[in-house]
Amino acid sequence: MISFNPTTRTFNLHLQNSYYAFQIDEQDRLLHTGWGIRPRDAASDDVVSGLSPHLPFDPPWSFITQYRPDEILTFGDVTAFQATLKASFPTLPQPLAAGESAHLPVRDLRLRYLSHVIVTDAQPGLAPTHGIPVENTTPRETLRVRLKDPVQAIFVTLCYRLTPEHDIIERWLELENAGAETVTLDVCYFSSLHLPNGTTELTHVTGTWAREFTPHRERLGIGTRVLESRSLQTSHNTNPFFMLNRPGHAWEETGTVYFGALAYSGSWQMAFEQLPTLHMRVHAGYNPSDDQLALAPGERHTTPAFVTGVCPDGWGGASRRFHAFTRERVLPRPVRDSRFRPVLYNGWEASYFDLSYAGQAELSRKAAAMGVELFCVDDGWFGARRSDHAGLGDWFVRADAFPEGLEALVAEVHRLGMKFGLWVEPEMVNPDSDLYRAHPEWVLHFPGRPRTESRNQLILDFGREEVVEYIFNLLDTLVGRYAISFFKWDMNRLATEPGSVAGQAIWRRHVAGVYSLMDRLRAKHPGLDIQSCSGGGGRVDVGILGRTDQVWVSDNTDALDRIRIQEGYSLAYPARTMEAWVTHEHNHQTGRVLSLGLRFDVAMRGVLGIGSSLNQLSEAELAEYARYIAFYKRIRPVVQDGVQYRLERLEEFGASVVEYVLPDGSEAVFSVVVREYLIGVARPAALLKGLRSAATYAILDRDEKEIYRATGYELMTLGLPLETIGPVGYSRTLHLKRV
Ligand code: DGJ
């Protein structure tokens, strides 16, 4: 609910557990009033009146100035600290006073209130255009507050879209240059947040290739801590989400936690700024490092959304709000036979570039026999692709591997009752390719300067519309010709030397180009699903999830490493999007040998995939895979649609216990993996959540054998007895069903 008090000129935004308030001051500036948890007994019409006077933000002493919490901080009103927007104007705004020097450009922007409106159809920038509905399409209120510089012809609209049931406010800006000259924006965040002073404990993730999503918690000092990507994808090194709380005031299931995530997959930045006064601000949006946004006369620009919220129930509460928001409001809900993500087979680690019809057909028969539903052919099926040195860009079937085309394999996969998926890396080109030989000018580079190849490839210049169009036509033809149900959409390098015909706009044009390709393909082929992959988890964010169905979280498939990676992933993203494979006993990334049970127990925590060399497995091993897959199909409605609790996180006792429970408490999945077993240490019991106290639950093993029975009350007070979850150094997945 959004309300406005015209007397005090105060806005109140009410969500299920939280409030947000700001006020128009006597000089028509927007001042942040507060953001936090509503008292439990608050009535729906209890609001912040706006009558209490603000603190003196600009005391007259020199060196103590500019602490005013403007809803939008502009360079001009603020220069000593970080601004949300910084603009350069090339002309004089008005006649100069006598003696004033006429130096240009004018880097001064001050935004003042003009008007506001509440609507239910507002969309942030780069919202999906594929037309596929999301799970929950009920309209949401958006407050739009229009501001203008007193003399420059520039309008800025601050947008606040409410998803009250998840305590989430999406924030974005709409910019309009109504003047006669181009205005450049050197800084353009999607919004700035003011958090209560002392909210300085930051939870985020760090990583690199094969070590994505490593959770980190740190205490911020005075100054600015920056998380960012300086590439054309989201980044392996960190991810655009955060949680913030007062140190010691929040834990997994308790305490007030602020959270935020960017719906953008390119060069982004989040700056956490603690002023010397302890004022705490978060600025997030386009990375200002090289992304100058030029607004031509008459031009408008709408930024993507900064998804923000605050909750009273700890980091777990923040994660569950992120999950529910993404499941219900972000992910496309394609029309298909089952609402659950299929069990996938991917042959990358089984075949690498050594592809043949016979080898793939044999894998597909074994995969189908064990219950796989989607068979995906990975890299190597096209052009001259016999290694990563050649072929990218030539999206035509490799005749030496598939002499009769791909049709025979597709037909075999369909005959076996599976869907067919294909790997592509559409934004890239190898210099050793027909595409590059035909169009050497189509790659990002600075003329006359060295350019770096990475994995022997260059990035296509999506600043050129003809390039994006060319790629669309190729992918569109592939989907039509081979009845493709699933693209694994990869991107295997960072951007360097980002020279483009689009200039600095390439940072945004590239993301917009990728999104538009996905949106157009999905609109034309509603049966097509897409997996986002960038050498593993390099492109995961709320923006890409608006047009993809699942993501490849990491190339690291070692189950013990994977527990940590998946735990970090679960901080912001739902299990329904987390593709996880069971691969070989002897892991290809770490060399570690791990049991099949452990590998399945970890992979079944998301969207199960198989990546093992099936042609090297015995009949007995294949049968074991089939048993696990049958079990996964029984529990996946709970894993993929359930509410997730991290009952124990690795950081405390080296064990990870995750529970998924259906909202009505009728079924749950309990998954335990002990990574660091210490003799003589009795870990705390993992108490289940979300069950019904009065109900009785049967606890079933993977063969549906009942191994224990207890009331919801007992399970939520005492947990499961140790003998049901196994001895030391174990992993186990159990299915709880209300009887
Ligand atoms: C990187 C991906 O993460 C892998 O799964 C695989 O698809 C390779 N690229 C193929 O080149």
C-alpha cells in the first residue's frame, strides 16, 4: 500500500512486515525518513506522519556537511560523498551573473519535486519482452515521483514497485533529456539506499572460475567497499546481491536483515558507503568505471531494477524472500507438460570435443533408460570445433561428427522420450572461423591497438545491430530445424579492450542485445527453455533469470566443493534454478574420489543433472543411478517449489543441512551432508521447520521405505534421531510425508 500525506508531504510505503517512508522538504527535495520493520501490532493505517522535524543534516561548521539523506543523491547537492547521479551539461543553463566565468561543462544537478502518481503497470528497464507470463501476474503498485532540475531541462522519475508479500521494493530511475543538447551521465546508479546507522555487517559472495558463490561475512569500516563486475557478464568474482545487518543483531533465522540484488547482467557496481558520521548508504547500478551514459536531446533512459527489501527473520528470511520473488515474479513460466524442471543429461565431461553420432546415441539410450528427460549435446557439434581453438561463430553441424546431420540424433533422443538440448556460445567468435574470416570487423577491439584472445576467442560487437540480427537468425533456424527444447547458453571470457561502434554504450548494448535475443527466441518458440552459463556461474542475476529457466552454477562438480558453492548460491537464488550434476567418481576438477551417494545427495538439492561417462559404467552402477533418479523425481516438487531452510550452514560445524518444505506443510525433504567430521563432537540437532505440529510424518528413504515416524512437533523440537540420518561422515536425503 502506498499513501501520501499532502499536509506533511510524506510518502508511506507499506509491505507485509516492513515500511519505507520519505518526505518532500520545504525546498522540494526528497528526504529519506526511514526504512525498516513495522511493529507487529501496527494497524494498516498506522503511518509515519512526517511531523517530527529532521535532524540538522547541514550544520554550519566547515568540514561537516552534505550528510542529508536525499532519496536521490545528485552531484551538485553532494560532492563530498557518493552520488546516485552525476551529470555533465555542455551549455550554460541561464544567463550568467556579471563577472561569472563561463567554464563548461557544468557538472551540477539538483532535482526537485514536481509531481507523483501511483500506477500498476510500470516496468523497469530491460524487463523481459518475450511475453511468457510469470507465476504470479497480479498487478503491483508502483510509486512514480517526478523530479526536475530547476534550470536544466532534465527530468528524473524515481520508481518504487512494491511486492508487499515478500517485503520487496524494486527501485529504478527514468531519465529524460528535454533540452537541446546531449547530457552525459558519468554516474548512474539505479538508486541509493539509506540504511540505519550501524548496519555494517555485510554478507556477500566471492569467487572465481570453479569456485563461485563462496559466502563471506565482513564488518564494514568507514569509507566505501565496492563489489562489482567490469565485464559484459555478471561475474564469477562476486555476484550482485547483498545482505546487511547490525553486527550481532542477526543470525540465520533471527534479526533484521536488509537485502538487495540487481536485475542486470553486465558491468555493475554496488558501493557500500559508511560516512564518518556512521550514516550507511548503498549505491547500486551501472559501473561508472567506463560506462558514460549519453542522453541525446529528447532521449529517455529507464534503468533496470535494484531489488531491495528488509525482513525481520534473519539471513534465511532474506533468502526465502529472494527465492519466492524470483520464482513467482521473475522466472518465465513456460507452457509445458510438467511444471518441474526435467532431469538432464549433459555429455561435456563424458565426451568433451570427441563427438560422434554413435557415441551420443549410445549415451542417450543409457540416459533414457535411467530416467533422464532432457538430453543436451554440449560444445563441439559445429563448424571446425575439434578443440577450443576454432569454430566459434560457425553454428552449422560438424559433418565429420554427424555425417547425416543432427537430425538422426534428435530423432533418436525423441524416440527415447527425451527432449533435445544444444550448447551455444552466441556472443563469441574464434579468429579461426568462417564468420571471422568473413567479418573481421565484427569483434570488440580498439582500432590499431592490441587485442587479447581468451580461450582463443574474441567477443562479437553487439553494438552493431546487424551482428545481433545475424545471431538471431542462426539460433532461430537451429531451434526450428532440430526441434530444440533447451539451449545451454554459454559465455567463456571476460571483456577486455571493449572498443565498439557503440562507444561506451557497449556495456549496456551488449546486455540489451543478449536479453533481446533470448526474448525474441522465447517469444517465437514458446517451448524453448534456456540455461544461463558463463564458464559456470558467471552470469547469474535477477535480470538473466527473467529470460532463462535455470543456471549452471559452477564447472566444479566435486560434491564437497559444491556444498559450499550451492550454499552461497542459495543466499539469493532458488533451488528451482540451480542445475547440479552428478559426475564421475574420480572428479575431473579436483581429482577427489567421492561416493555415488554423496554425489547424488548434493546434486539433488537443485535441478538434477547427470554428467558422467555412462558408457564406462557397469550395469549395476547404471541401475544405482536409475534408483536415485526415480527418488529425485518423487522429491523434486518439494525441492523445486518448496520453502528452503538452511538448518545448518558449513561455517559452524562443517555440516550442511537443508530442508525444503511445501507451504502447506504436507511434505518436506531433509538433506544432510557432513563435510568435516570431528570425533567426539556432537553437532546440534537440526530442528525442522515449516511442518504442522499436530500432524504425523512418515520419514522415507530413497526406496520409499519408512524408516521413522514422528509428529511435526517432535521433528521441530528434537529433530531426527541420529540413526535415521546415518553415522559419521555421511550424507543422506530423506523424504517426509504427512500421513
Ligand atoms: C564452459 C561450461 O561451463 C562447460 O559446462 C562447458 O559447456 C564448456 N564451457 C564447453 O566449452
